[in-house]
Amino acid sequence: MLFLGCIKEVSDYELVVSLPNGLSGFVPVTQISDAYSKLLNEQVAQGELLEDLNSLPDMYSPGTLVRCIVTTVEKSADGRRSIKLSIDPKKVNKGLNASALASGMLLSGFVSSVEDHGYLIDIGVKGSHAFLPRQKAQNYIKAVKRGPDLKIGQNLNCVIVEVKNEGRVVRLSIDRSEVAASLATQQQNWSLSNLLPGLVVKARVQKVAPFGLKVSFLSSFTGIVDFMHMDPEKSMNYSADQVMKACILSVHPTSKVVRLTLRPAFLHPGGSPNQLSDDRIGAVVEESTVKAFYKQFGAVFELDDGTLAFARLKHLSKTKKSFKPAAFKAGCKHKCRIIDYSLMDEMCIVSLKYQVIEARFLRHQDIHTGDVVQGKVFALKPIGMQVKVTDGIKGLVPSLHLSDVILKQPEKKYSVGDQVKCRVLECNPEGKKLILTLKKSLIQSKLPILSNYEDAKPGVITHGFVVCAREFGCIVKFYNDVKGLVPKNELSSEPISCPDKVFHEGQVVKVLVLKCEPQQERLLLSFRLSSKPAQEDKKEHIPKKKKEVKYQIGEVVDVKVLKKKDNGLEVSILEDEGKVIAWIPTAHLSDFAVNCKLLWHCLQEGDVLPRVMCLSNKGERITLSRKSAVITAVQEEQVVRSFSEIQPGMLLTGYVRNVMPFGVFVEFPFGVTGLAPKVSMCDKFVTDTKDHFVVGQTVIAKVMSIDEEKQRVLLNLKVSECSSGDSAAESFALLNQYFKEMKEIRNLLRRRGEPTESKRSLCELVPGKELQLVVQDVKEDGSALFSGSCVTGFTATATRYHLGDKNIIPGEKTKALVLHVDALASKVHVSLREELLKQRP
């Protein structure tokens, strides 16, 4: 079967190609073209790199459209289909012969030779010699920016410019404008036996059906456009006899069924379909709206950003029995997760299955070196054991890593289907390579992970495994293939004459880093852990009594604002008659990030702030905090003053110190810090950490584990895990504190001189207040804008949900309830819902 596909991934050995209807296939490196295969064979025979042979990543890029033919379809042991493809022109263009070639035809060609005046192109037609003049290739070469010349094996969209001697000599062009404008016509004598995907034709609608269109093209051919390939902008406006451009997607060799697409990205040959930002894959969409349901195929959804997505039937429910078609009527809302993107359909592929939405890992990119993962034994092989981590992700446990000791008969310990707990030794998303270990000593290790040479700082103690023991010492390996040498004199405090008799391959050992040269990838190690007296001495010196300062951490003082700076306030402590200068960072003006910025804007030089706590007395100045939750925690002694006081299970109040892609660093009063990894940050799936936390944000954290060797603390910030019991009372207390601060801000504004109109409005606008507003505009997304004398200087807005059942029109007067006032953005969020308006006292 012939397909038009789009390259999704490129590696040295294969191309991963996106096919229509969410399918994917693989083009092995041996299925590119004859000329490229010949070079590969020469390189293998000679045993050295050839200058003319370029790798696939040098010639192909994701997003490139290619014609391909299915060679085999294989089923793997877990029931997944593997589609093998070829883009070899001899197979793709096998329906063409020299006499059928005509001027204007668009074909796939591959560079077979580079000549002085141009290129010999393999178009796969027996008895035909195709030549591409150099001048007809210049603007393409400049556009693709892959060097001054085309490369042998490079795929090209070629337009036939001239045919001589009954097709035996053909002149081609790959000029981008000529390729983009090419159109298949009746004069080119296309037939069902040689029709090619990728051809753009003029099609006429014969019939409009619920699942798509039936069209005719090239006078006598008929084809199908399914619902996924109608132009999204015009999907409801097709009618019989309408004429438009269409692109052939696939041709079935026996049934001769031709499928086409009307999507704009495919109507100009040489173009590329729209791509999805990589960070969207894996994202959970809380509310996606059903646009259409097709009982034989699946459902089309509209996501929160307006893009369309498709879910196959098997991804709409956990099992066939639990599937309820009534839940997929147009307009129904569902939670889903983006699991892939089909380049050929320009649609996200989503799943509504709970186990997929909640899955920790979806792609190799989600797995990190050192992660502990649960898997299922998939197969036992001579080189080790295959473990299925999740659908589509399998890892290999090498024989050396099946246990802490070498197993001679692993089949006696493990059976297919067994659940196993592994640790990731190496993960390479590009090569889809995942290496795991089942050694308990490594899985249970609390010591730091050594996954690159930069992390191997002198003094670090960690776990590794022996890969070689010789007379010179031992070579120890860590994660990501990092390895180092333990010289003979560092093997033990006692002399060891034959290391290979004391240490064995695969043995887990604890080592101390002595020296590392990252650029040379040289690592010197020691098994003599007592070689760290200098470090221990260092630890002993840390708790020495500091030089006494007048204000201790936790002491509460009143201050006066001296100067406003971009990131905080310079203040003087009133108890010391203004002689002691201190600093309040903007993030420490409140427990609430939104109030911090608002307070900074409202405060002026000379304003007095009562009850501010000394947070740090290090360095030249004192740092203060006005965070109520932090102050309360210190006063009630719900804090730890040193690392030794921390215990797993403790609930501690702190603030975000830094937000990183892998997690959040939290600092507590008295300087103790901890890390909340990405998986422990939120009850919801976290795609981007910065969407959930900001620097300075007050948090309650639960201590999960302690690493005494490195003095590191692992935290959990999930709300479900961090409640002390009465979560409702805690929530109301926080809400009460927020409204209390907002009241202070309004009082502060009232005390100023002549207030502006917007300041006066801010003072009067409080959540729960009823307003009389006039509808200004109703937007496409269903939200509305309002105006009124009571919201002068502000934009009043209500979401579609908060309009309730009301059908409002511009100019109409209506009652609304204030939900929230965003003073910095000058926005007032209101609701028109009757149940809220009725609840007012």
C-alpha cells in the first residue's frame, strides 16, 4: 500500500514516519535507495568511513513529507503492530514506466550521483535516466541549509520539465516554487496502477456523508476524504459539486481505494504539516469538549487551547463493557491526556483512560537516570531480561544486574509477568534505550546519584558496581556509563595483593571520590571511606557559635520603610531608633504571591509595618519576613533549627527558594532547605514546574526522607499529603488571612491623599459585593466584558461558566457579584449566576 508520510524521528539506522489516521511506520536504513545501499555495503566491506556516505540525520529532518510503500506488517509479542516501510523509488514508483512519463509530473527522486553540471537522480523507472541541472537545484539547496551540494541518498520532490526519446531521458527541477505549484492533470495520463500519494489534484464533491466526503478527480477517479482530513475551517460548509484542491494520501494496491486530504498544509507539495510543541506531549487537559463521536472510530475533542484532538475507541474507556456512548455527545466535557501527535492528521492523540492520565511515565523523555520504576517481566533473553515499564516503553536489565549476585539460571527466579522494582541506570530518549538494574543495594541506596562527571566532586560518597578487577585495582561504574578507577593502594587500609580474588564483577561497592577531571572523563576513587577526616572536621566546625548579633532569628519587630527597590524594601527597625537597617524581599511581604506585589506598589517611604520577623542575620544586613504563616510556625515552635532535628513525616512551613524543571527547593526558618521532586509537587500531573509554584511562595511541606550522608531532605508538597487533619479549617484560616490583608491594603489606600478614581474603586470593590453593570461585549469563547460607574478604571469580566444560563447582549443592564479583584492587572472578575446572587445576605 502506498502512503504519504511525514518524518517524525530520525536516527542513524531508521526513519520513524507518521502515517494518516494516527499510525506510525519505520523505514530501515537499507530501504532508502539503491545508491545509498551500495555506499553502505562498501563501507561495511572496507571497514572504514566513506567520505560520500552521509548519515540519515545529515539528510533528513522531522517534518519532511515522503512517499512510502508498506513492505511488511508484523505483530510483536505484546500485540502491537510494527509497520515496515520503504521509500526506495524502485518500489514506490514501480507502477510507472518510461513511456508513461510526461512533463509536469511530480515524482519522488533520490540523488544517485553528483556530477559537474548537476545530479543524476534515481526515479525508480526502468530504462529512464533522470538529470537535475545544478541551476534548478540552487534555491532548494540554499533553503534547506545542508551544505553547498545535494547528498547521495537525499530524497527530493522532482517536477519533470522535459521528456526525450520516449522517456529514456528526463530533465527535472526541484525549484521550490515549481514544486509547490505542481498539479496532477488529465494530460499527464495518470492511471490507477501508477497513481502516487502526494499528488495535488482538483477534486469535485460527489457526496457529503457523516464520516466524510466522496469526491471525483482526474475525470474518472473517485476517492474518499475522511472526517479527520476535511479542512477544519470549512468542515461544515461542503456541498455536492463543489470543486477544490485535494492531496492524495494513500492508494490501496488491490481495492484501488484512494484516500485524500483537504488540509491546507498538504495542498502545496514541498511544504510541512503543523507541528506540536514537544512539551505538550504528556500534558493533562482538565476539560476537553467533545466535537463529534464516530462509533466505529472514536471521538474528536477540542482542547483547552482550541486545538483539535482525536481519541481512538480503545482510549475512551478502561474496557469495552465500561464504555458509555451517551457520555460522548457533542458538548460533553472530559479529562484527557495528550499521548502523541499525528503529523499527518495535524491532531493530538489523546486518551481518557484513568491509568494513562495518572501514569508516571508516558515517553522515554519522562524517565530520568536514577528513577526507581515498577515494571513487568516481558521476556528472558541470553543478554538479560526485558522489562515492560509502561505501554510502549521497555527496558533491558543486563545479566550482570539481575541480582546483587550473578544468577546462573535467572529463569528460576523470574517468570514472564512478574512485577519487579528496578532503578534506571541509563536512559537515552533519542535512541529509545533504557538500561535498568535489579540490584537491591543500588535500588535502596540513599546516597547521591553519580550520572555525569561534573557531579563527581571530591569528597562525594556514593554507590557503584565493579566492572573489572585486575592487578592495578578496580574499575567501578555508575549511572550513564560514568566510570572511575580505584587504584590498588585505595582498595583497603590493608594491602591487597590480588584484587580479582577479593572483588568480583557486578559487586555493589561504596566509594569516595578523590579527584575528577570532567573534560578528560577521568575519575579517581577510593574504597577507604575513612579518608574523609577533613570533611568530618569541616562538619564539626559548622555549628560553632556565631558572633552574637542584636536581633535573633524569630524575633518580631516593627519597621519603617526607608526606600523602595525593585526586589524589596529597605527598612529601619523602630526599636533601635532607626539605627539598624534591614531588608524585606518583595516575596516576603505576604504569604500570598499576588498580595506581595500589591503591597509593594501600595507602600510608600515612611509607612510603618508592625510585626515583622527576623528571618536571617547572616552577612552585612538583617533579612526580615512579614509572612504570617512563617511567623506563626516559629512562634509555636513548629520549626527545625538544624538538620539533626528533622524527622520523616514532619509537617514544616517554609517558602519556595527556587523552581527548577526537576522540582522545587524549599527553605525553612533557620536555613534548613529541602527538595520536592516533580512527582511530589502536586496532586495533579506536572508538565511545567513553573506553572505550579513561584519563588517566595509560602508552602507547607511534608518530610519524606533524609540523606544524612549529603545532608539532603526530600519533601512532598501535595496538598493531600500535607494536611495536619482538619483541611477545611486550614483552608478557611488561609482565606481569612488573605481577606484580612486585602482589608489592610484598602485602608492603606484610603489614608493616602486625594485618591484616584481607580484607587477609590479598589477600596469599594470587595468579593461578594453586588454591582450594577452594562454588557459591553460577548466574546467567541463565551466570556463577557462589562462596564459601569462602579468599576471605573477596571475591566470587568465573567467567564462563560459565570454567565450561568443567561443569554446576554451588548447594552443590556445586569446584576453581578464580585468574585475577585486583581488590582495590578486592573481586572474585576464577576459572576451572574443566580445561585450566587441569591446567597447574598
